[in-house]
Amino acid sequence: MRIVILDQEERARSELRAMSAYLDANAIGPATDAPGDVLRAAGDDRGILPYARSVSHDGRICSTWSGMLTVSRVKSLIAACVGLLTSPGRSPS
């Protein structure tokens, strides 16, 4: 897992710590580039939040999502990688 803080570092870290010390420990940032540039480099063509993607161990994008993240959506993003591992010919969604 990689969490990139784009701005408002104090607020972001506080929210991450409230959920899990693990999340805060795995966050990097704030990013030195403009937030939109960081997002576009991560595959978010629009360069706007919210944006998430799941990536397999070998760097293939399993799935992307633009919108609010819920526990259910996070599980779907992770499941897409599991599905990709079990069906290597499947293209990402």
C-alpha cells in the first residue's frame, strides 16, 4: 500500500492515525510536485480527487476508481488484483 499526501499534511496524518497507525506509517508526503501532476502520473487522467488504484505485485494496474472510497470499494479494488492473479489474461477495468 502506498499513500501519497498531496497537501494538508497535518489533517491527512491525523485522519490516517485515527483509522490506523499502519496507514499513517505508510504515508509519504506531502508531494513536492503539484497535486494534479502527481495524480496524472499515477494514472488519473483528470488529475482530480478522489482517486485510487490497485496495482499487482508486478506493477500491473488491476483497477482504478474515482470517487469516495468505502470499505466495500477498497475490497473491490483488492479483489481485482486477486482476480488478475488467478486470470492472468484478464485486462484491468
